[in-house]
Amino acid sequence: MDGRSDAESSSSLSLFAAVSYGFASMAMVFINKAIVMQYAHSMTLLTLQQLATAILVHFSRGTGYTKARGIDLSTAKKLLPVSLFYNANVAFALASLKGVNIPMYIAIKRLTPLAVLVAGCFMGKKRPTTQVTLSVILIAGGVLIAALGDFSFDLFGYSLAFCSVFFQTMYLVLVERSGAEDGLSSVEIMFYNSFLSLPFLMFLIIATGEFPDSLSVLFAKFSSLSFLVILILSLVMGIALNYTMFLCTVVNSALTTTIVGVLKGVGSTTLGFVLLGGVQVHALNVTGLVINTAGGVWYSYAKYLQKMSKTSKLAVTVAEAHRK
């Protein structure tokens, strides 16, 4: 009974992690798009999000609300690459949203599973199944077709989005490995990530010339209630996205996190055509996005079948072992 209860509890946590990450990720795309339309200093915004996360976890640990351990130097050194790749991903994603509309941004980000699979091959993991390979090709083909029909095409914005895909792949793979090898919780990884990010981000906002103009613009916009609401939402959802993303990756896997990202993109793409503007509808654009979405759904289904097959084989193996 205890084994069954533990399995059910683990399954519930895995489902909660995946669903909550999906909702947080989808909401964050629109919130980020809304705020960069009013406040162009994306690096300063990212710094504020990370600062809010670090402060929240620090006080939560101090009050006993969370059992996250304090900073350990050896662990910090191991997680430094995770922090660098994470911030590079978010920074490039925020910057790309200035020139790329939401449907196309989501279509490009759906290339992350392809990158994760390629990274897995280099790391010695076995080759993907035929269905997974074909679905990834469909996703990539959809992005190409949609780009050909995107009249608002911005080469710089597209380049930034592709860079974001690369950095997202790297930090997801590293988070999965760090959680498994070091036994770190999602809150601890989130705290390390935020804490290690701050010096790097402070250097960037100075090096890129955002500071101190970004702060004066920020203070000037405090008189706008709508901007304040969006800014607070951005900070809160930034914390929620960090937590759910790390939780999903640690509890499930890097690949599961990318699958959830693909599925939430279906709803985000649809909403992206009607919210916040910036989308010029064209036959090629719509066709490409439909193909891209279909590839994403097929990919998720193929990975689900693959996981179910492994679970069935494991159950048979365990049953045979008990008979002996």
C-alpha cells in the first residue's frame, strides 16, 4: 500500500509540475510582450525579476517557510553555468519579443525539443524514434513556411529568438543533471540561479548602456497605474515561472519540460493572433503555424507513447522478478 501511495503521490507531483509550468510559461509570454511594448530595457527588467526571486526565497528560508539550504560554494560553482545559460535565454527571448510577434516567437521556441534531442545524442543518449524524428522535422518545416509568410519579418529579432532556443536547451539539460546528481530541490536551484545571476546582470545593464537611464525611465513610468500592474505581474510571474520550470525539470525531465512548452504553445499561438497585435495574417504564415503546431502535438504524443512503453516494460520486468 505504501508503495502504491508513494507512486500516486509522485504522479500527482509530476502532473502538477507540468501543468503549472505550462500555465506560467504561457502567461509569461504575454506579460513580457506587454511590458516590453512599454518598457524597452529588457535587461533591467530581468535583473528586477531575479532580485525579487532571490529576496523572496531568502526571507522564506529565514521565516522557516521553505527548507532550502544556504549557499554552498562548491554547489554554486557547479550551478554557475546553469545561471549563465538561463539568463542568456531570458535576455535573448525578451529582446526578440521587441521585433517578433507572439505566434512566430512560439513557433521558433518549439525548436527547443529538436535542440534537446541533438544535445542528448552528443551526450550519449540513444537515437530518437522514427515518430519523434518526423515530428521534429514537421516542427522545423512549419517554422520555415511561417517565416516566409511573415510580413513583419525581423531578421535581428529572429536571430535573437534562435539564440534563445540554444541557451534554453543548455540550461534545461544542465538543470536536469544538477537536480539528479546533487539532490537539489527546485527552490534551491531557483535561489542559486537568482543569486548567481545578479552580478552578471548588473555588469550587463552597465555594459549595454541601459543603466542609469533604465531606472529613470522606470521611475517616470510609476505614475501609470497600468504599467505598475504589468510590472508587478511580471515580477510575480517571473518567480512563478522560475519555480515551476525548475520543479518540472527536476521532478520530470528536461524533455518533459520542452514537451509542456510545445503544448502550451498551441493556446498561446491562437491567443497571439488576437492579443497585443503585431500579426499580419497571410496564407503561408497561418499554414506554417498550423504545420508547426501539428508537429508539436505529434511530438508530444510520440514521447507519451515512448514513456508508456518504457513503463509497461518495467512493470513486466518487476512482475517477472517477483515470480522468481
